[in-house]
Amino acid sequence: MLPPTDDDVPMTLDWQPLDTKDKLLEYLAEINAARERARVD
């Protein structure tokens, strides 16, 4: 496996690039919100 290049970025499950800090934080907030909604007390 080759090392990452400068243009390698994480991707969402639907292949949206998380190429900025704001996009990454928004995606993580969506994940956390979904987890909270699915939480069973």
C-alpha cells in the first residue's frame, strides 16, 4: 500500500469528501445526533 498523498482526504459513506475542518465537524455532529436519536434509555 502506498503512503497517502497531499490530496487524500477522508470520505463519507456516500463518497462526499471531508476536505475542510467545517465539513468534518458537521459530519461528526450528524453522526452524534443520529446516535442520540437511536439511544434507548
